[in-house]
Amino acid sequence: MTNPARRLPPNESAVTEPAALPDATPVTLNEDVLIDDARRLEMTWRDGGGLWGWLTTVDHKVIARRYIITAFLMFIAGGLEAGMMRMQLARPENTFLGPDRYNQIFTTHGTTMMFLFAVPIMTAMGLYFVPLMVGARSIAFPRLNAFGYYTYLMGVIFLYVSLFLNMAPDAGWTAYVPLSGPEYSPGHRVDVWAQLVTFTEIAALAAAVNIIVTTFKMRAPGMSLNRIPLFVWAQLVVAFMIIFAMPAVAIASTLQLASDRAIATHWFNPAEGGDALLWQHIFWFFGHPEVYIIFLPGLGFITPIVETFCRRRVFGYTAIVLSNITTGFFAFGLWVHHMFATPIPELGQSLFTAASMMIAIPTGVQIFCWLVTMFSGRPRLTTAMVLILGFFITFVNGGLTGVMLASVGFDKQVHDTFFVVAHLHYVLLGGAVTPLFAAFYFWFPKVTGRLMNETLGKWQAWLFIIGVNLTFFPMHILGLNGMPRRIYTYLSQTGWGPLNALVSAGAVIIVVSVTLFIVNAAMSWRSGLLAGANPWDSYGLEWATPSPAPSYNFLNTPVVLGRHPLWDTGSPLPVVTGLRTDRREVLVTTTFDAQPDHRHKHPTASIWPLIMALVMAELWIGSIFTPWAVLGGVGLTLLCMLGWGWQSTAETDVERVATEGRIVEAA
Amino acid sequence: MTTPSPTRQESLGSVRDLPTVTFGHRSLMWWGTLGFMTIEGWSLALIAAMYFYIRQNFLTWPPITIPLPSVTIPTINLVLMVASVVPAWLADRAARRLDVGAVKLWLLISTLMSLPIPILRWYELWSLNVRWDTNAYGSAAWLLVGSHATLLILDVADTVGLTLFYWFKRMPIKAMSDTSDNSFYWYFMVAIWLPVYLIVYVGPYVF
């Protein structure tokens, strides 16, 4: 492909004030000046030192790294719980876990994996890489970002403290009423679940707004909508889905379930006109899109990895973008297929069956696009690529059982059996966790500056693929043989023993694989091969800056001339200059065409996000024990808003204000 | 396909002369505000949907033993809310003119007009003539009005805080853009109240 003309996108919109951005001829920048700029930028953007600096940082990379590590620890915790369940179920009439403990463990496993691992780690990957991939100095709202992380962290601590206090939720991660209602679940276990969900939803919503605004307003000049990297497209669609899905569960858990339990509202109490099915509707209106919220980012990881290791530009960019968007829409029209065993009108059943089958189409389109890309190229089987192949096998399997479950007759037969457990794990481990591991191998050098060990990596990849299939494939058969989910033991006469033993053996392989990954990551972080800026010779803007990326991300804002910036432009890197180095400034561009619009003063470090998250924790955790905690919490929140606002309006710089068609300099 | 070294760069232009403070849809904060409006508006829409879902479980609405809601205080508050849009709009205009004096004046009038609203909201809740724990109708009506009240309190607090800052400390010029966004949020707060008012206070008289 010939290089496109190296110039800024023409300024067609009349929004920008006249003559603000003259059409300059390209100038090669002096390297000494650049090094000098780098030093000044580092002074301006770096965090303060010590514990205070650690607590007040708003660097999106630092926050996202903590997010990823915390969420990965949750993956390990959830995995250990799964291991305990497999130990219990390995043979009939086992006594390793009693029924009460087993209920807490499977509920905590599901809650951890869905709310504390899967969604947070996927949004955290976006919070780390979206600004780098769109060529921005930072994220749109860094303090909101830090607040989101700390809120999530409070949720993590809350659930695990509860587990050790024998107060962990035990009504399943779906917390169906009436089981989870005040009558059948006295005590505080379900309250823990209800409030924990709110912590993670607030965190996810904060991340979603950040990702949307960063993608819409902070892209590098020239990165018009039709040039946004597919990773970022996936994150953008997911962010929109979060905005429409998460409020449903936050309302259902905190405002309805918790208030039914604490202040005797009657949302789910049929005796007073409430409705138990209402819970299932709201929960799955969130819960089904949640699945796509988890694996669409996984699909987003795949394109750049496939392109890089096949040395091919992806086939069907537009088709993949449209598939993402279509999936996002369809995801909200399927929730009732979780409720086929309830009295749903027949017309509703048909509609939701059709919708559930239809959603396989856009995902299928994406898979065919990648297959064509791989066939037309010459794949290099790195660890990341091996995992992508594993994704194809595992995920397609999970997708197919999904289509089976869309049929009402079949669904009623296997409802609440291990068949469903097998299906959902195939989709989530195949569609989200396998690409996530691939993404770890691929972007690890960008985060740490060092490559992961490929030999260990390949062992891990193959063990993971084999382990997942060995663990979850036999579950289909167990389900068809009638083994219900969420039972703590079974009799030997059922004949489920041998397959359960096999499943537990598979789980051991997954444990070995994940252990290898942890060892590999720890060793490579210390002493892996140095990576340099672009170890895979990939094309995204994140590879145009040193590894790990400096605090200010980019020395100058890159200019994008095609969908594959580094492959399109070659060397030297085209940039725009002029952002100040003596204060934190980011470049804001127009929403559609990404033309430079204005410079925005970026917030500095702050303690308020942490304090605000602590206040929120007081409010939600306290409300379990007394409704008065809400009153105190609201008061403290108002004080925090004052403090936060005071800090935000402390500095009075001279600004160039664009208003009513003119520019005024004022302070 | 060579990777450019981070220090081999070619400048295609400079953004030095671009503005640093903008208003409306050009500014990041406007987009953030829009994001939270979407979340909050959608949440209220979901709660309204649940209100109608619960409606199906009753023969009459309100249920037979419950009196109709009183409309006097809700209507007074509605008029006050709609009227308070005027000073908010004037504060927005003043901010865009960078007229500090007018911003201070209209913010103060906004504050004075908006402070009674959350207080009236308390009586508005009791105008429902049902408690949240009486039956599911009560729970639904209280949640719909109450969740709007929560947002209302936060927004009024935001306006009060901004007014206090403008009167008692030196504000940076970029706060003009924040003032404009604060008004933008207030329009939304009033706009989403209209359907809630119709559903909860007028609806029971109609269906």
C-alpha cells in the first residue's frame, strides 16, 4: 500500500475559530529538542513520591494496572473456590464441604467471577489501552477513573471479609427471590451480595463514561470514526452496553431487594401486590448483556493479535464494527431465554428464541473475518496466537450449545442442569478468558517493558485449552443425564461419579496452567527479555511510544493517516506539536473526523477519589445494618463534593476561551 | 514497515493557538455530564417500567384501600422547577459572555429558587398518601419519586456549592464552562421530572 499524503486532515467544520490551525509544511523535529521536551513532560506528568503519591495518583496506566492485578487476584480467588467445589463433587457423597458452606462457596465463586473479575478486568484493559491506542496523553476523567477503581476495591474487600466472617452470600450469583428475600434468607448474607453489586456497577459505569468520552473526544488527529482500532470499537460498544445494562441490576439489588429486606418494601412480595418474576426480568435484562459485556472486549483483543502475527490487515473491518454494534443491540433482546421455565406467553417464547438464535450471526461474521485474514496470511504461532486458535475451538462450541439452549423444548429439559454450567463456562472461558490470556502475552511488554517467556507460555496455553475442554465438556453429558447445578453432593447410584472425577481432573490441569502463567509473569516482569517500543512489529499507536509508556504517554500527539497507523506511516512518526509541557494538557478533537479542536487542562493528583470511595463504602455497608447510615453517607458525600470542587477550582491560569465565535484570553 | 523511533518525529502542524476552554458539546465535561444524564434518565425509565409492571397486579390503581395522591404540593413544586430554568438559562448565557457579575447574580437566584425544591419534595412524597411499606404500589411510587429526589439533592448541592465558590473565592475562568454545564444538568433534571409527575400524580386519576 502506498503511503497516504502526510498532512493533517482538512478542517471542514466551521466549529474551530478561524486560522487557529494554519496548514503548515511538515518539519522534521530536532532530536535534542524532543529529549528536552521529554524531560519537561516527565516533570509535569509524573506522580508524587511515597505513600501519598501512591494514594493520590490519577495516571490511567497506574490505576488500570492496579485494576488488572486486583481483578486477576479475584480470578485466582474465584478459581480456588471452583477448586473447592470440584474437590467436593469429585466423588459421590463426599464430605469435604457441607451444604451451607457449599452454598456460600458457589455463590461467592459466581459473584467473584462475574462482578469482581470478568467485567472489571475487561474494562481495566480498556482503561489502560484505549488512551494509548487513540494517541491521547491520558484518559478523559482521571479522577473519576481513580474513584471507580477504589469503589471496586471496597467491594472486593467487603465480599472477602464477609466470606471469612461466615457472612458470604449463599443464594446464588443470581439471588433469585423469594429465596433471597427477607423470609427465606434472614441474616445479612444476601445484603452483602446486594450492596456488593452496587459497588461494582458504579465502578463499571465510571469506566464506561471514561471510555466513551476518551474515544469520542480525544482521538489523535486523523483517526476518524472509520479508522478507530477494532479493540477500541469493542470497548466503545461495551461501554454503551454498560450504561444501559448496569443500572438495571443496581436498581434491582440496592433499591429493591435490599430495601425489601431492610425497610419492608414489597417489590417481590406477592402478598402485597409485588412480583417474584419481576426480579428475574430485571436481573436478566442486565445479566444477559453482561455476557456480551464480558466477551466483546475479548473479541476486540483478537483482531490486532491476528493481524500482527499473520502480517495481514484484517478482512472486513466494517463488517466487524457492524457486528459489534449489532451484538450490542441484540444483547438487550434475549433476556427472557433465561426464563423459559417460567410462565411466559408463547409469542414471547418464539420471539426470544428467534432473537437468541439471531445473535449467533454477527459473532459468526466476526469469526469468518478472522479466518479469512488468517488464511490469506502466514500465521506465526506465538503463544498469543496459540491461545487465539484455542479460542476458536472452545468459543464456537459454547456458541453452538447457546443456539441449542435457545430452543424452548430443549431448554426446559436441561434447565438448571450441568448442561447450562458447561455452556456458560465454554462461552466465558472460551470467549473471554482465552483471548484475555492472549492479550496478556501480547501487551505484557507494553506494560512492563519485558517479553514473557514463550516456552513456558506455550505450555500454559496448551494446558489451558486442554484443561478447559476436559473440565467442561463432560459437564454437557452430566447435564443431559440429569445432574442439577448447585447441589453439594449426589448418590453413587446416579452414575455421575466417573464423569465428575474426570471433570475434577480437568480442573487440576487448569490450576497447573494458571500457576505456570503466574510464575511466567512474575519471572518475566523481573528479568524477561527487554522488549523495546514495538517487539511484535505491530501497527497500533500504543507501539509508537516506549515500553512501558511514559507518564505522559506520547511525546507529541501522533497523526493518523490510516487504520494501521504505524504500518501506514513508516518513519518518522507524523505528529502535531504545541501542547504545553509545563502543565498537564490533552488534545481534544472533533467527534467524527478527529480534527484538532482545543487543548484541555488535565487534572492533577488528588486524594478526593479515595475519600469519596470510602464514604460510599460507609453508606452502602452501613445501610445493611441501619438505614440511618444512608443519611450520614449523603451528608459526607456533599462535603466531599465541596472538597473535590474546591481542589478543582484552586488554580487560576490564563486560558484562551473560545466563546460566541471568538477567542478571549482571560484568567 | 519500520517502527518509527519515538524520537524520530515530523511535525505536521502546531496546536499552540487552539483555545483551552470551550463551551457546550466541544468540552469534555459536557460529554461526561451527558453520560451521567443518560445513566440517570435510563434508570428512571427502568423504574417507571417496573411501576407499570406492578400495576398489572392490581385491579384498581391506586389499590382499593389507598386514597388518590394529593396534587397541590406536587403542582406547586412543578411550577417552581419549571420557573427555576429561567435563572439557570440566564446563568448559562452570562457564563458564555464571561460576565462574572451576572454569573454571580443568576447563580444566587438559581440557588434561592432551587433550595425549596428538595424540601417541598419531602412533602411531595407524603402527598402520595401511601407509605413505601404499605404495598407494592407504595414501594413503586416512593422509588420513582425518591430516586429523582436523590439526583435532585445532588444537583441542588452542586448549584449551591458553585454559588458559594463564586461569591467567596477567586474562580478560574474555566469555571465558566462548568457553570454552563451545571445549567445543562438542571434543564435535564426538570425535564425528566415532567414524565414522573404525570405518571405518579396525574396517572392514578386517569387510569
